[in-house]
Amino acid sequence: AATARAIAAVRGRPVVTIVENDPACRSEAMVCLVFAPDAVSFRLNVDAVSRSSIRIDPRVLRLSRGQQG
């Protein structure tokens, strides 16, 4: 609930949003960190990025574990 309010408060502004406890990346944050026993990776919420004025370098897009919307 607090995460959703924070993301809603900055929607439309040039703010990169990152969450930790959303492996399915459904929170509407731009970046979702994914923790595994041996590694940390991330997923990009391409829909959230495309709705913002933030431009993500294509190399970051290729690094992301999955591009879910």
C-alpha cells in the first residue's frame, strides 16, 4: 500500500522507481530487484518506463532479466 502510494505520487515525473519485494514486477515500478541465494538481478517494467519521461539506455534493457509490463 505504501509502495503503491509512493509510485502514484511520482507518476508522470522524471523519477526512477525501484522496488525490492515484487519479483513479478506488478507494482508499476520501473525497476524490480530480484534476489536469489547467489545473485541479485532486476526486471524492467517496460510499460512503466514508456509512460515516463525517463529514457533507459538500451544496454540496460538488454541486461534486465525479463521485460515484463
